[in-house]
Amino acid sequence: MQGDPQSTKSKAWLEEFERRRAKALAMGNPEKLNARREAGILNARQRLDCLLDEESFNEFGLFATSHRPEMREKTPADGKIAGFGRVNGRPVAVVSNDFTVLGASSSVINGKKMKHIRDVAASRGMPMVCLGESAGARMPDRMGASGRAILGQDPVEFRRCREMPLVSALLGDCYGSSTWYACMSDFTVMRKGATMAVASSRVTSIAINQTVDPEELGGWRLHTEKTGLVDYAEASDEEALAVVKRYLSYMPQHQGEAPPTADSPIRPDNADDAILDLLPESRSQVYDSRKIVAAIVDHDSVFEMKPRFGRSIVTALARIGGRVVGVIANNPMVRGGSIDVDAMRKATSFIVHCDSFNIPLVFLVDQPGFLIGVDGEKRWAPGRIMNWMNALSLVTVPRIAITLRKNYGQAYLNMGGGRNSDVSAAWPSADYGFMDPRVGVNVLHGLKREDDPERFDQLANEISNDSSAYALAALFESHSVLDPRDTSRFIASALDIHCGGPTKGVGRHHLANWPTSF
């Protein structure tokens, strides 16, 4: 008996579908895939398996290929794997570059895929994660007048209005689109051994006619310690993707909602008392402010941002009473807490980040002022200070400032002093002088201690008393003087007051289009 013609036809369709699907899923060059496996480096699809919840990936563009007829059979998924999935149950948009397909080079078709994913993420309200590894532009698509004509078809491709969190993981050689998206991202992590630059070391060497080391051109030390473009560097793909997951756990899905809350853990019995041991009695003795941050916030909730960059300031996401906050703390362990240009950039960037995603700001202040000197002036220190002040003046999330010890000079305003915070308090150890009292005696009275020790100490004490926590509280320029052990409870109460109401903790996002790299 002859088979049903319709059934035979359907089977042929299915066979073609399975053949095309299998070819796309097989990715690019088998030798390259084997080499990655032997090196312990994940391929583009394995990275998605590592990042996303099991079986949550919905791929868009599996059957896309190069628009050039001669390249169609060589470009499965056109080198960029794109779609939507979930991380810890929450929706995300993802693009994973497949370096085994023409180095994941940017082309006409995969550019359309990225645009679709980005537009959906922005309009439907979900984070976008870019898993970067790319060789830059695909030359046949970019050469000549026709190549120029395809550029700029999306005039808002590089507009960043922070509708949703944008995250990049740099997991190999990253040039072209992987670099551009990393520089626009709110958070970037890098695998050690990866590179990020405008162009490869080979191209750069030819352009400048000298040998260029890839690590010096765009390695993890450069970007975590010097440029500040990368937040974290990790040893493996798996570790880098775990950091991405942790970052997302602090973030709202989009700018129109508050960050997710967590159950408030029970504070250890000795947590508050430990704070008293962390702050030295002597004003000149240094300490690690990260330990004080950890003692104030919920246990094990600190997620530091850019820990290797601008280290005289600590910026961290954390939780207090289960609510996400952004902490900016001076760190006397580095330059005595003096704020240098890199720390200015870091603080301003973090303020923009927190305000854009409805994260209240907590300043923990112990700073002797801005680091002055020729190098800072050459690096535009006054402009950086004013950038910071401009950003702070545009903030619409709650701002809470706690002065722990020194709070001197113009930096008093940058760290939330005056009307630059909604809640202001101080520990009894706070000193609101314009400068160190010993320096003040010399500036105001032209007196050195060796000239008249008794008179010098008397004048120094007068200056200290006039700038104490109680002196400022008496003028109601500080709302309270705190027992340091009550700091966590005080901040939690302030958050209850300022994060409620009709806005439900969502700000007005005046900083949403502030540059991510400046």
C-alpha cells in the first residue's frame, strides 16, 4: 500500500528542519571547538548553559546566516547566539559571541539580531547580558562604499539611557562590538587572559609600527586597575559568569521598579559591638573601611564594585534590612583616604549607576580632602570634582550620609554634606574641620608646634571642639549623633522613611544618559 503523500512531504520538511538545526547548533570550526575544550575554555553555547537556568533559553536567529551567498554555509547563526532566558528565575536577554564562526565578527545580519534583542530588553524591561569574544568588524561587509552604507542604520545603537541593566562578560579577545558594549555596560567582568581594545595587538602593531603586547594593550590588569572599565577579573569563564549572576541579584529588572528585597538575616550577637573595635582612637591611624561596611550591612551581602580601581574609595552594593543599597565609603588604608582622580571617577560612576536603578545611597565618610598635586591637575581634577557634584545634585534616590571620622574641605559636599543628603548623622568621633586641626593652626595662626607646643595644642583643641559632631548637630546641620553600634538600625529606619510613599522607591532618573565611560 502506497504511503500518504502528505505524510511523506511533511517528513521531508522535518528532515530539512533537523538538518539545518543540527548544522546551526554544531557552530563553527570543529578544530577550534576541540582546542577550546582542551584549553578549558567554554564555547558560546556552553557559556549560555552556565549562565542561564536549565532549559530556559529561547533562541532567536538560530537559522540566520551571512547575507553574502558565498558565506551562507560557513556562518551558522552568523556568529552570534541570541535570545532570552532566565537567571535565578528572572528573565534576561542574552547575546553570546561564537568565536568559532569567523571570529564572531560583526556583520549585517548578526547586527540585526543584536538590535532586536537589545530593543526587546529595553522595551519589555529585562537586563541584557553580552558574552563578549569577537574579532571586530567583518571586513567583506565593511569594505568600500557599500560597507560604509550599512553603518549607522541604527542611529541610537550607542545611546545609553539605562532603561535596563546592561552587563558584559569579556571572555576572550574582544574587539569591535564586544568592546563597545562593554564600555556602555553598567557592570563588566573579564576572564584573565582575555583582552579588550579598539583593535587587536596585530592591527595596532601595524598601525603604529611597533610591537604591542596584547596584555599591555588591553589585559585585565590594565582595565581593572588603570582604566576602570572592568569591575572584576576572574580565572575562568565559569567564575566570571557566577559574578554576573551575583551582580544581577542586586539589580531591578528595569529602571521602573525598585531592586529586589531579601529576607533580613538575624544580625550576629557581636556584630554591632565589633564596630567599636574597627575604628582606631587616633585620627591619624589607618584602618580598612571595608570591614566597617561589612559590620554595618546585612551579613555576607557586600558586593564591591571596581575593587582594584580608585582604591581610596570603596563602592559596593549591599543590603541593609534586606533592602539593596549602594555604599560609598572612604578608605584610609589607601592614601589616608585622600580622594584622587580615579576615586572621583569611580564615585561619580557609582552614583549614576545607583540613581539610574533606584538604589539608595549610603555615604560612610572619613576623608581628609581631595588629593592635591600636579598630577591631579593634569588629569582634570577640578572638572572631576564638579562632575561628581553635578551628578550628586541630580540624584533622586534617598541619600544617607554618616560621618565616621574626618570630613574636610570641599569633599564634605561631595560625600553628601550640607543639603546633598536627605539624612545626615555622625559618630561622636566625627571631625568637620576644613582641614586637620594641626594644619589649621599653622594656616590660621602661622604657628608651628615646635615654636610653642602649649599654645599650639590649645589652638588645635579649640579648632577641634568647634568642628565636633555635637557642634554641627547643635546647628541642626546634622540630624543625629549616633552610637556607632546603632548605625545599621538608624540607616534601616531612614530607608523605611524615604523609600516608601507614592514613588515606591523609584527615582526620576535624571542621570540615566550620563556616559558610562568618562
